[in-house]
Amino acid sequence: SAVALVVAAALASSPASAIVSIEVASTFDTDVDGWAFVDVPGNAAQTPDFVTLLGGPSPADYVSTNGNPGGFISAKDPSNNTFFFTAPGKFLGDQSAMYGGLLKYDLKLDPATPQWTGDPDVVLISDSGVLVYDIGNEPGTSFSTRVVPWSEGGWRIGSLGGAQVSAAQFQNVIGHL
């Protein structure tokens, strides 16, 4: 199975009272921009082990054309487990300034890849805990923009069956990614 990702995606904060917008982005114009992927043992929806990653990060593949709009990264699932792309350092650390903004990314599946259900779409890991988010609709075979709130709404603690996240819990996690 192959998954492709375009993160012209960004964490963007746009508070109503401010004119300045803070943005962290990967456009994949020239390379993978530090992105990798990890295989996650266990059932990612019910009993994931997001902290123990099988084999550590693996390099993502870079494709210079046919992204949305330019290049993109991709990866082939190394097992029957769930795998996730891992963000480079510029998306990590204290991302509190992004609170209230949006995480946007473009995603498509290889046509031969069966649709997956029950796995989170985004996982945030910090020394304060693990948060997961499920967008609900599965990506298709053409790039589609996926939007995730950079605030507590819709986020769960540890797994999709976990408790809803409070504002304080979300802010604590994004302060230490």
C-alpha cells in the first residue's frame, strides 16, 4: 500500500485580533524536507503503541511532480500495521502559538490501496501524552485537502476510543511536541 502526502500543509494560527499569521509548512518543492514515516505496532484505533515504533523512522520517498501543486512525499506500508508520516523538527517543540489555528495537509491513496477505517488520521506525541484525531472521511486516489483543528475539538486521548481532550490537556501537549 502506498500513501502520498503533501504538507503545503501547515500549522497556521490566525487569531481574530491579530493581523500577523504564523505558519510552519512543508511544500516539497525540492526534497522530503525532513519527513519520514514510522510503523506502529498494535491496532492503531484500539490499542496503539505510538511510543514504540517498529524499526524507528524510515525515510519517505520524494516525487518532484504531480503533487498539489508541485512535489510530494510517499511511503509504502512495510507491514499490515498502521504507519504514519513523522514531522521534522520545525513542526515540533513548543507549538502553542498555533493554538486555535488549523493543520492542513493533502493526502491520497494509491489506487490499489484498500480504504482503511478505524485508524486516527493525526497523532500528536509529547512527554505530556498522546492525542489522536480522526477526520472521518477516508482519502481517495486524488489529492484532497484535509483540515484538522489545532484546538481540543474532536481530539481524543491515546486512542479513538479515549476520552475527549480538554483545552488545558491539548495546550499542554502542543507545548511539548
